[in-house]
Amino acid sequence: MEDTSPLRVVVIGGGTGLSAVLEGLKHAAPAVDITAIVTVTDDGGSSGRLRREFDVLPPGDIRNCMVALSEDSSLLSRLFQYRFQSGRGLKGHSFGNLFLTALTQIMGDFPDAVKASSEVLKIAGHIYPSTTSNVAIEATLANGARVVGETRISRSRQRIKRIHLIPRKVRPLGAALSAIAEADAITLGPGSLFTSVIPNLLVEGIPSAISRSAAVKAYFVNLMWQPGETMNFRASDHVRAIHQHAGRKILDYVVVNIRPIPLAVKKRYARQAALPVENDVDAIYQMGLKVMAGKLAHHTGKVRHDPGATAAVVVKLAREGRRRKNGQP
């Protein structure tokens, strides 16, 4: 009997990259059941201030995911994204961050606050922090120096050798592990490799859960170098970093962009020491992985993954995962 239940997709990451994937996937619901697992290491801007003042998890990336999945993309989502331009103590804060922080104080639990906020926005999916522990990230650089904090790490100009969580051992949410176990497709990225994607893989139990899952697992390679994190990184360097930090091979596919980036845009990025990521597909094949290519890039001032095109690849991967789970070719 054909399985007609919704395809189950788990997307893992943080920042604007994860929001773009969710924005595209939202339009596939309810045929696709969406779960986002989001990093909670942000220590800058409004999120960082709220962490320090209220000892809460950083709400910014979670807020962006909720807005991306919101059914009402107009007034409510605009309200959650509204950032105060003035006001003592308010300037720089977004309303959504304050709302999540207040709800956490009232309910006493950040995941419960996220769930309640998601109901207010009528989001098309589920959002879980990768851990409820108050964590920071520490990077060991190529010169041996150690840097603590997402903001400082992203500003570093030394190559990053490895990152760790502080504290080292933290637990994930049971609901996140269940979603991974039941998924048809699990995707990582796009997003900042060392500060948005990999921190999720340092949470105890998440890499092993991904490895055990029957889902198709894929990494969406970033389009451009990120100064301070991935200068001179080729696609295969991204994959090696993911497997190194996960402590095992967890990927089946590497998804790369083949839409050319206009010369004028590349020149503008080059002035910021950022070039397009080289798709060294032969090296990826030699790692025993498959490559899926698509016209994924678009640019409106900044080069970003196109939400619709990226979501279409995710759905394609989920269909393959469903067939695999059902023993179909």
C-alpha cells in the first residue's frame, strides 16, 4: 500500500540560511511535515544582550525561523521582526526577541515559549533549539589560539581548526531526536559553517541520531566564502569539517549551486575577501558521497540561496528517503 502520509523533513542550522530553506518549504505544507533544529550559540546583538541580562537562550535565530514558517507573513511576522530604533534599553531589540524572552520568564521553559509563540504565528512546522543548555562555542585556530564566543569567532581572520561547546556535554530535546529518527530527509545548511551548522552536531546524541536515521542526509554547500570562518574553503572542506565534528560520516549527498554569479557581484564580494565556493565534486565523490546540483543562487544585494529552488531540492531528497524507507527503487 502506498504511503500517502506527509513527507517528514528535518532541517538543521541557524541564521539566514536556515530561514531561507524554511521560507521555501512552508509552501509545501501540509504535504511536507517540517521540523527545524536551531543552534543556540548566538551571543551578539539583541540576542546576546538578552542572554546576559535574563539568562535565557538566544531567541534571534528561533524568531527568524518562526517568521519564515508563519502562515501570516504580513502583520504578525512584521511585528515579530520589528526592531526598536530608539529608546533607552530598547534600541536594537526586536519585538520578537522580547516576546520570546518574556514568555520564557512566564512559562519557565524556553521550548514551551517557542511552542506557544509558534501557535500565535500559526507556523507550518515545529521548531526546537538543539539544546536547552546555556552554551557558548570555543574555536581553536590554526595558530593555536583559542577564541570564545560566536561573535569573536566570526571576526577571526585565522583558519578555524576545530570548535567545541562550553560546556562540552549538553543534551538535546527528546522531540528533536524523535523527529530525526522519523525523518525522510535531514538537511544541514546553508549557513555559517562553524557558528550556525556545526554547533548543532556538538550536542550529545544528535550525530548518532542522524547516523541511525533511515533518512537521506544532505548538506547544502554555502555559495560564497565567509571571511572569518571559511576563507579558501572548497565544498569538500565543508564536508570534512562536518564529518570531523560529528565524529563520523553522516552525509549521503552534497548539494551545490551551478547558477553562475554575475561578474559585478563577484567583484563586489571580492573586495570583502569573499569568492564563490569551489565545487570540487571529484573530491566529494572520492569521499563516497553523491552530488546533487541545482540553480540555487539568487542575488538581491547579497548572494543567497533561493528559497523556492532550495526547498524543491529538499522535497526531492525527502521523496527519495521515503522510497528508501519503503524498500522501493
